[in-house]
Amino acid sequence: MITALTLIFTLNSAEAGGLRRAERLRTTGDVAGLISLLDSDAAYLRELAARHLGALPGGSAALLPLRACVSDEAERPFVRAACAEALGNHHDQAAVPLIVAALPALDPESRYFAAAALAAIGGPEAQAALVPLADDADLLLSAAARRWLR
């Protein structure tokens, strides 16, 4: 099994330093610092920052940058999905139309996690967005959407 420590030893020093910084920001609850990582050159750090922001309570300061991430067509799909998940963890109703708009541009795995964010957000608009996904060609996504709509 690969642990975080093993991963750090296989990375170059700059990459390892970025991971250590992200972990330090998470453990100290430094929302502003994690938000700054959303602008990192490294996609894995942007994804990690989004995941940490989604897990921190009181991350309302992160909502605007996370929404911008979801809407950024130049961003990597897995990072956009991580930002959507973070918004889902914060039940951000304002993110629903942004996540829906991003879905067609995402790869199947990222679409699944973005759709899961809609399910986590809940509410009529998010539920309505899940309805067409219940008949999606991606069998995993369609099965999940049907489960989320129950």
C-alpha cells in the first residue's frame, strides 16, 4: 500500500514541499492558504487544496474561488470535479448551475464526482439536474443518479 509518506519520498523536493504545505494548511485550518493553492501550477495541488477546502468547516470564504474553478474551462477535469465536490460538501446552492454547465466537458470519472456534488447539495434545482443523468450512457453514473434521486 502506498502511504502519503511513501508518495512524498517518490516526488521531487518541490512536489513534496507542496504536499507538505497543503497538509500543514489543512491541519491548521488555513482557508486562505488553501485558497492560494487553487492557483498552483501543479494540478495535483489544486485538486488537493479543493478537497481540503471541502472538508474544512466554515469554508464559506472558499466558495467563490471554488465556483471559479468549476467554471474554468481551461482547468483539468479532475480538478474541476474536486472543486465541485468541495462545493457539494458545503451545500452551495449557487454552485448548481455552474456544476451543471461543467458536466458535458468532464470525463466520465469527473462527471460522476460532479454529479455526486449535486446530490450532496440537494434542493429542487440540484435534483432536477440529476434527472437526465439517470438515463446517461455511462451506466455507473446513471445507476448512481437513480439512487440519488430516491
